[in-house]
Amino acid sequence: MKKVILLTAFIAVAVNLKAQNAPFPDGGFENCWEEFENRTPGKADYWDFKENYLLTTLNQLHELTGDEGDAPLTVFRFDGSDVYNGSYSLELVSKSMTLGGSSIFLPGVAATLFISYSPLDCILGSDFTSRPTAIKGWYKYAPANGDSAAIEVTLKKNGTVLGSGKQVITNAVSNWSQFNVPIYYSSNETPDSIIVIFASSANYDFTKGLTGLMQCQGQIGSTMYVDDVEFDYTEPENIPDGGFETCWTNKPLLDGSGDYEDFKDDYFFNSLNLLHSLLGAPLTAFKETTDPHAGSYALKLVSDNMSIMGQTIFLPGAMGNATIQPVVGMPPVSLSLGRAFTSRPNAIKGWHKYEPVDGDSAAIEILLMKNGTVLGSGKQIITNEVSTWNQFRVPINYTSYDTPDTVIFIFAASAKYNFAGGLMGLMQCGGQVGSALYLDDLELDYGGLGIKEMLYPEITMRIYPNPSKEQITVQMAKETKGTIIVYDYLARKIGEYPINGTQTTIDIQNYAQGSYLLNVVENNKTISTNRFVKN
């Protein structure tokens, strides 16, 4: 009988997955199905995942009767004309069931979530020892009454989270679209288990077993389709030599009169220094040696003027992906933006100083594009003088879950630029001569938006009472002056509280029941994390 051997069967298949870079088995949902005989008289047989498949569903509850419930099917083998690929796709539908005389909401779920029957409970997780960098595939979503869906993956070792990723889908997606959920790791250790969840309603908490299952919320009828799921083991792209240590070279002037220093031709970024050779423009990007943030060098961008065809043109000190090439004509250059790029960072961060002239402003900007359409962007305008090295982090806001094909970076000592207009746009830039922007230790951030769960926190933290209904006390091991940030299970920031000392008390009476993550941040750095439960 399926519900007697379920856990044993799954453990057997989980052991077989202990291979380096383990694939997602039958991610196209072609061969994972089996028709099960319904043991309840009068009820029809039903399709569900085979007992040795990676995922399981709540369809087993369909067999329960009497006080135990009368659950509808919530997961289906979709064989309509609009499957993404092959003969079948996965269909998840949120519904309600009756249990003990009460109506309980059931999200359509396919997950490493297993039902035990003595006692009735649900258990999360499967043995797994690989370290994927993302889970990706294709989906459609038809939410009911503003509902949201979720795709989630968590890697653990000895019960401690090593890496996780989650995508919440809030809008209707009528055509097959690609999802790519990055997995962010807080440790280099090898995991021993994995949790994967696909849910047509995102308001779930399976970490509390059957009690959590009974507290799921959402809208009846919300439907998500999933197909061609796979684990991605590609390392996300980052900025090589973001500290500007080895990217420099001497280049000859075209007239043979000497050399000038600029980025190497194969470096990640470009500068406007090539105009020094082509048009006699001043140098605007320099190797800074006197006060780098780290290492031997930093980058200094300085705005200046150039003369061309009897006109004075302002050049912002700029670095990015603005490629300059000689062409026939006057003036003899063309300017184009962008470089090939297929990752989805959450932010760009680094260190900067800024010396503005006469109220000038600097800018840091990033654009992610696909087929010429912007998928994500972030921009920071620096309006004040920054005399000592300060860290910046520019979040990237995405409008699509597609994978980009191009990235554009722009760092400018004067923020009034228009490189999208090519050479004509460059000639329309504005700002103040002498404004200088210093940059060092640049990198792309693939971590959560301020959310961090630390394996080895710098400062020990205790939360009590835990669980609690009304309030919690956060006790730090040493004096701390910073901010406490509370996130819910959807990674939403729901509370922010100051701490100045060794402890503070937080009122949680208005929090919904469930599990929460608490971060303590001091000097823009997360120093400790812990979890608590509101009951």
C-alpha cells in the first residue's frame, strides 16, 4: 500500500541521488506518474507520482475518509495541448478539504514533503549531497483573487541551512515563461539534504508538520503549471579584478608620440581613455596608487573637457561597457553599450570616495537586458562629498524572471550622461570639470536583499521565550549598537527595531503564527542571526 511504504521508498531513491552535480530526475514529468488504486470504496483511482520519485504530493490525502478528511486531488498529470515540452507537464491546483468537521485549505504542492500516518504528520527533506547554484525550468500561473505561487529550494547539513533560494510569483503568467531561482550559500560545506517546494499558493509553512499544513492559506482555484525543471550548476558570473590590481596596460598613441595607461583590451570594463589616442581627448580614467581601499591600486575617474572640430565637449570621468571603435568619418569613432552576460545578480557593491565640483553628482548604474529589453536595473546617484572610503550597494530591481543576455555597467564622476545615444549622446553629457570618483573592490552580489542566515555568527544571540505569543527578548553576548530586522517565511521584512546595549524586547502580538528569521545588523553588516516562532 502506498501510504505504508512511502517513507522507505523515498529514502531508497534519495540515496541514489548522492552524486556530484545530481540532476533533477524526470524534470519534464514524463515518466514519474503511476495510477493508484483508491482503497476507499466508491472513489475513483487517481494519478500521482511514483513511490520512488524525488517529489511527492498531497494527493494521498484523497484516500482519507471519515474524521480524517475527504481531500480533493490537488496535483495532476497535465496532458493538454499546451504542455511546454513532451507529452505531460505538472499541474498544481489549490483547493479545500474537510478535516474533523473543519474546512482546511490545501495549496497545490509538489515537494519533498512526505506524509506519515502513524501518527498523521508531514516531513520535509531528502538526502542530497550536491551544491546546485540554481533551480530553473518553465511555468505558467493563473492566480485566484490576488494569490501568489512559490518555488523554493533549501540545502541543509545536520539540520542547519547551508543554502536557499525562493521565488514568489505574484502576477498571472499566461504563456510559458522561464524561472531561474538562484541558491545563495552561507557556507562551503557539502549538504546532506534538500527541500524542494512548488506551490500554487505561497502562504505555507510545512516546517511545523501537520500543524503547519493545517495553517496554509491562499485562494481556491489558483493554478500553476511546471515543466522541464533542472538543477543548474553553473557558477554565477562576477567582476574579474574588481580591485583594479592587474587590469592595466600601456597602450601606444596612434601618432607614435608615446604611451598612455588604460585597461587591457580583454578587461571586463572599458574607459573613455581610448579617445586620448583617437581624438586627442584628455585622460579621464587613472590608476590610483596613493590611497586605495585595498591592495595596491584603485580606480580614479575624473571629468574633463576635450576640444573637437573647434568645439569644447564635456567628458564625464566614466567606466563601463561603452565600447569605442574607430570608423570612417568625422569624428572617427563609434560608441556602443553592453557585453554578453547571463546571470541574475541582486546588486552591485563595492567601495567609493567622491570629490564633486560645484554641486556635481556621480552615478553608479547597472542594466540587465534580454533581446534589447531591460529586465532589471539599479542606479545610485551620489550627491555629496565622500572623503573616506565608504561601501555602496546598488540593488537590482527585476521586472521579469527571464535570463538576461546583456549587461550594461556605468560608473561616472558626473551623473549627467547619455551613452545610449552613442557618440551624439556622449557629446551631450554635462557636469563639472574636476569632479573625481574613486572606486575599488567591486563585485556582483548574489545574496538576498539584506537577508542572511549565518552558520557561525560573530556575536552569540539568544531569543526568549521561544516560542512566544506576545513578546520576545533578544539577548546579545556583548554590547551592540545597531538594528534588529525581522523577516517572515516569504523573506519579507516585517519589522525593524533599534538595539543599543545587550538586550531589547520586541512586541510580536500582531505577528501571524509561524516561523521568523531575525538579523542583527551593526555598521551595515549582519553580525548575528536566529529564528523564533510566534504561536
